[in-house]
Amino acid sequence: MKIIVTGSAGFIGSSLSNKLLIRGDTVIGIDNMNDYYDPELKKARKKHFLNHKNYTHFYSSLENKKEIDAIFKLHKPDVVVNLAAQAGVRYSIEKPLEYVNTNLVGFANILEGSRNYGTKHLVFASSSSVYGSNVAMPFSVKDNVDHPLSLYAATKKSNELMAHTYSHLFGLPTTGLRFFTVYGPWGRPDMALFKFTKGIIEGKPIDVFNYGNHKRDFTYIDDIVEGVIRVIDNPARPNKNWQPTNPEPDSSDSPYRIYNIGNSNPVELMQYIKAIEISLGKEAIKNFLPLQQGDVPDTYADTSEIENDLKYKPSMKVELGVKNFVDWYLDFYNINK
């Protein structure tokens, strides 16, 4: 297939692009390589496939409608996987308009390109953060998610609503994926695993929020990519009752789905830190702090929908996944333990 991957130099996007190219797909990557975090890491990820004969890269921003439209018009992709976004819960408090521009305006441009140029399936990244102040565990895709706690989460919820509208009005198959705390080699420097590893190696205190009482449904990068590929290959189909003029549609009629992609096995934050300490052979200096604004204490994915539909279930144990990251980090930054 011919597949557009936005955020193709990102953590998930680069791994997905590589796997798609290996299996024989053509990938059109879109990534503006911005400096939200070190662009050199993005360049290093992209080196794995930049010169592949079936890969083409565009240094475009999603909010640039003219450029995005031109890419769609030129390539007419079978599938679009939208992973590009302004990420980070805390950064959304500091720079809200960046989230509006990339995550809302940019996503609207992706929807329009998909609608106008014959895309057969749009897969897009949502987030476990949409569950916000929900307390019932595990989080189910059937839960109400009308109470996000950050603008980042609100933009992801908005993406889901926007996609549903295009599925209903135009019959565009769309699938939203609520990712749960993705981790592993080539990860983002703004995420906890990266920060903790760096701090422990350098002998600096690491900030442990909520006094270490977090639980997270940590999901390994290879498991995430496997889930995305299964979704790519299995687009939603409209129900026979689907009609764009129906004033009271059943949401199940439209070719639209939402899946949780998580390990469905929450791990205590202190256990996660312990796994890093064991992998490094060095104890962390911990700076315990209260819960951060916009954060949630626990996440836990109910993955029954994607398990039933696509026979997908993550398998990586967190201890091994953390070790794999630490080994990669030491090698990438040329550090001896």
C-alpha cells in the first residue's frame, strides 16, 4: 500500500515507518523536525530508512494547508496514519496555541486531504489522557470522556469528534488509537523513562511526582507498532444502515472506531524506577513532589475491543522493556555504566 505517516521521524512514527517499509509498503513521511525536543534524535531515527527506495520525506507542518493538500494530491495515499502532534500534557499549559494549530488545524487538514483524494483508511493517534478525571478502572472506550484535565487531552478528544464527523458525513473509514504510556528504545526525551535514566546516570535527583503513587499502563514500542499495523490492515466498514442524512445516527453505523492500545497491566511508578535502577546498577536520588497540574494518578487500559476484533495483545514485560531502553540509551550516547 501507499501510506502517509505523519510524524515519521517521531518515536512511534519512525518505528512504524521502518516496519511498513520492511514489509513492502511505500511510505510518504511528513515531519517538520521541529525543536520541541532534540532534532538530532529525530534525524538519527530517520537514518534507518531515509534512503530507502520506497520512502519519500516532506519537511512540512500539518497546519500548512497548501503543502499538505499538495502532498495528498501528488501521492493519493491508500492509508494515512496521523501520528504528528504537539505532545506533552505540561507543555500544553505553557504553549496552548501550539496545540490548537498542530492538533486541531493540522488534523483538519489531514481529514480534508483524506476525504478529497480517495484515502481508504485514516488511522490517528489519540491518547489515554482523554480519560481525564475518570476514576473507574480499567478505562474503557465506552466510558464518557467529557472531562479532560489538560488542553492536550482536549485536543485529542476533539480529534476523535472531528474524525467521527467525517466518517458519518463522507463515509471515510477512521480509527482512533488511545495510546497508553508508550516507552522503549528511541523514546522521547521529555518522557519519564528518558528523564529518569539520564538523571540516575548523571547522579542528579529525579522528580517523582504524586510522591511516587502513580500507576501507569506502560506499553512497549514494538507492541504499539504491531497494534497500529493490525489496525491499518483492518479498516472499519459502514453498517448497512449508515446514511449521512440520518438526523439521529447510531455511532456504530459509521465506519469509525476507537481502540485502547495499552498493556492492560498497570505498574507502580516506584516499580518502574526500580527496573531502571536494576538495569543501570545504580540507585536513583529521588525528589518526591505532589501531583502535577493536568496529570492523572493512574491509567489502566481495557483492551477487550481490539483483542476481540484484531486478536491483538501486547506481550512485553516492563522489566525487559526498560532494560532494552537502558541498553539503547547507553549505546546511543556512548556511555559506560
